[in-house]
Amino acid sequence: MEEKEDNNFVYIGKKPVMSYVMAVITQFNKGEAEVIIKARGRSISTAVDVAEVSRQRFLKDVEVKGIVIATEEVQREDGTMRVSSIEITLGKM
């Protein structure tokens, strides 16, 4: 995945969906043209929920511009593990 400035990224973790939705809304209110939602592993379904709730409930003028899926290798104490990842790019229409 290509690296960009981190100011328009929302990284998904273990918080409730609405916490990340508010982060997405905040980024658009700051003037960002695009916001990229990133997640790995079990957080991927939360990332999809964040994108859909943001689009359908709060930001009617935002659409999904792109989705990138990949597999990343993560170093662990007991070796290397492969983890799925997703990037969902939301942008103003």
C-alpha cells in the first residue's frame, strides 16, 4: 500500500463504531477531500460498518472512492503471521 500523510487516515481498533464515525466526520469537517479508513484482521468488519454508517446516516455527499485489500506480514514473538487488511477511501461527490 502506498504511504500518504497520516492526517486523513482513521485507523480502526477496538473502540465502538460511533467513535470512528465521529473521527471520519471530524476529518471531513476539517476540510479533507478524502478520508481513508484502515483496518486489519478482525477489525475489517468494523471498518465496513464505519464507512456505511458515515455515508448513509451523516455524510450524504460522501461516496466510496475505492477499496484496497491486502495481506500483511506481522512480526510476532513466535514468528511471522499473515493478516488481512483493508483500506476504504471515502470522498466527497
